Amino acid sequence: MSDSPPDRLCVNPRSPFYDGALLDRGIGVRFNGVERHNVEEYCVSEGWVRLPVGKSLDRKGNAMTMKASGKVEVWFLDAAPPA
């Protein structure tokens, strides 16, 4: 396995950016300097994350999300987080 997480990753199995093996390994996400544990999807190169909005669900049962832009840092949980 690689030492750095992918540029883009999603937790929804229906997404083309889903990778169960990487998610099992554990991914840490820091967005605008704050460590987040509720990120649905992220893209480091474009600088955005998708975060759930409350407990609302769409008609397919997925969490309603909003896209927020800013600085995104990711790391594997079994490695040290970036400084």
C-alpha cells in the first residue's frame, strides 16, 4: 500500500471514488485546521470536503451534504498526522 492517501475519496459505496480497503485502514481529515470525523467525501487538489447537514436524508436514504471549500489535509490513521 502507498504511504499517502488518494487525492479524492468517498465513503459511499456507489461512488466511483470509493475504496473499502483504504477506508478500513483509516483516514484522518483536517479541514481548515480542524480535525473532522464526519467527512463524506474529500478532494485535496480541488480543496473541498462534503459534510452532512444535520440528520436530513435524501430520497435514497443518503445523508444530505454540503460542499465546503478550504485547505484539506489527509493522512492514514496508522501513521503520524501532518504537522
